[in-house]
Amino acid sequence: MIVDDLGLTQADAIVRPADETLGPVGPGISRLDEQAGPRFAEQKRLATPLKAGAAVVTGSGDLAAPFVLHIVIRDPDAKVNREVVRRALVSAWQRASDWELGIVAAPLIAADSGELSAEEAATLLAETFPAHPQGCPTALHIVVERDTDRELLDAIVRRIA
């Protein structure tokens, strides 16, 4: 667990929850988009909307990590829930493998917007992250903004590990 600002986190890529047009979902992701700047807005333009459960890689604009793994967790036909987030994370790990992205940093997916609890979000990250010793991604850094969140997550991860 890392207590930091996701936009400043050193990693090969960061995970960014999004809607079907790669629009932000939740206030934390809106702040991340502001940090990423206008170049990022151009990099994340889509020709056609995506379905919930998809994941795509783009450049990161002005963020510390060079790439962003966008996970689509909401579309007009699907609301945010555990199964949609699970599918999107599995897709993200596959994209990370395809792009040979080693270290991936992620927030607690859908916890910022209140659609999942911190425990549900941490559990999904831990359960879906590939446990293979070779290949990519190699490491997952869960990024939270407060020490109290880190303590809670440490307890959750210890319990599910």
C-alpha cells in the first residue's frame, strides 16, 4: 500500500476507472484528469464508446506514470458492481501484459464514488491481480490518500491473502 497522490505515483501505468467514453467516474478521477492536463484529454479520445468490462491503454499526459490503464466500469447498459469491476480489472491485467507494463498503481476502484466499499475494492484488486512469477504485470501498488486508509487496507489484504 502506498499513501500518495495517484497522479504523482511512480509506476509503469496507473489504473483509471472510467465510463464508456473514458470519462471520469468519481471525484478523485476528475482530479487526476486535471493533473494529467490537456494532452491527456487528447490521448484518451475514442472513436466509439466501449462496453463495461473493457480496458484500454493510453498515454498519461502530465502524470508521473507514462501510461494509463483505463478500465470501463460503467456504460448505459451496466451500472458499477463487483462483476463489472472484476471483468474490467482482468482486462486491465491482460492489457498490462500485452504492453509489458511491470509496475501498476491503482486506486480503490469504485470506492471513491461509493459504489463499492473499500473492502470490496481491495478484495477485487487482490483477487484478480495475476500471481505468475514471470511476465507482466509484476507488481500492484494500491494507492490511497490517507494513512487511515492504508491501515484499513493492510488489515484487509492480510485477511484475504
